[in-house]
Amino acid sequence: MRTIWKGSLGFGLVNIPIKMYSATSQRRLDFDLLDRRNHARVRNKRVNEKTGEEVPYKEIVKAYKYNDKYVELTEEDLERAEEEKSQQIQLNSFVEEGEIDEIYFKKPYYLAPEKGNKTGYGLLRDAMRRTGKVGIATVVMRGKEDLAVIRPMGDALVLQKLRFGEEVKDVDELNLPHKVDIGGQQLDMAVELINQFTTEFDIRDYKDTYTEKLMKTIESKAKGKKKKAASKKTEAVPTKTKDLMAQLKASLSSDQRRMRAS
């Protein structure tokens, strides 16, 4: 793995030198944009909107619009704002993991100890395991401060960025049902249907079938094979309220016992 950040993890007065690694990778095909006529790459240009001329990288600056005027920021300005926090992740408090709603979780990272500093790392990990608590911290990376949770996972400590409260929109803006009056029998059948499809979760049971199919299409076209006609899309028809009971009964009598991964 490639190190993307180096610094220390602060735990009270204890500082643990660490390295950070991305814990995930995107499984997505990278497409190029081409001119259909000769398959030449189509490039994006940095163009001055007033003159229409291409702007060299050395002439591009970062700026923030403040009171209808742009204020330019240099790399030194950005580094100065970061310098106090950019080299340390300070654990500020510990909480029960279940208290954090999953909607706040963002990208995860692995934290690994620097050589010769495994004791402090292992001590923090094992203490968190024993208490069942997770740590809350702030981290500054790439010009942005993020809230984060740090928790043990196997032998590793994982840092997972969190959204701040103001980043999550209020559901009051949505037209949601507060209470549904459907009768006890329908609810009992819906619960039975959920129980019928309940299994133990294993992430290995779920595959990215879309990318696999797309890759097969690419390989087939590269070999000059003719493409098959696309099958007709099936549209999901919403179940009407009056048909709910019949659909629930049909679902329960079906031989299918496991939910298919979509």
C-alpha cells in the first residue's frame, strides 16, 4: 500500500507515530473520451473565460470570493492554516460506536505504526477493544479539516472520516409518512417476510456484477464479436395499497428463501 499521510496519533500525553493508508479502492472502469471520427483523445483545457485563451498552470492561483472580490491564497497561506493540526490526530473523547449514526460515516483509512513504535499503537488498540469504545478526533488533510472516528478492526486501527452535523440534510424537508394505518395482519406478514429472507451477512456473497458484465462486453468487442441485442428493461410497477395483502401472501408462498443481491 502507498502511504498517503504521516504524523502522530495523540492519546492523552502519549504520541504514537503513524502512517495512513487508504482502506478502500474503487472498482470502476476508467473510460477515455474520444473523437468518434479518428479515436483521438478529447482533452479538457484550462481556458480564461474572458479571453478564451488557454491558461498555463504557472498562472493559475487559488482564490476565495469574499465581499464580491477574489482574495488570492498562496501555498504558504494554506500551509500556515494547517501547520498546527496537519501533523497530529488528537483523540479528544471516546464514545460508544452505536451512538454514531451510519449516515455520518465517510471514507475509511488504515493507521499503521511507524517502525519501532508498535507498543503504544497496540496499547491503544487493545484498550479500545476492552472498553468497547471508539475515539473521536479531528484530522487535517489536503486543505480540509474532518471529524473522524478511530476504532479497532482485527489487528488494525481504522480511521473513518465523519460528516459534520451541518453536512447532513434535515429529513423534515421530505414528505414522509409519520404513521401508517395498515392493520396488524399486514404488518405481521411483512415481518414474517423479512424473517424469511434473513441470513447471516457475509460481504463475499455480494459481487459487482455490473462491472463484470461491462468488462465481458469490452473483451467481446475487442475480439470483433457481434454484440447481442440488449434485453428489454423491466420496469418496477408500484404495488397499490389495495393489493398489498395479495402481494405479501404471494411473496410468502414463493420458494425463494434468500434475497438476491441487487
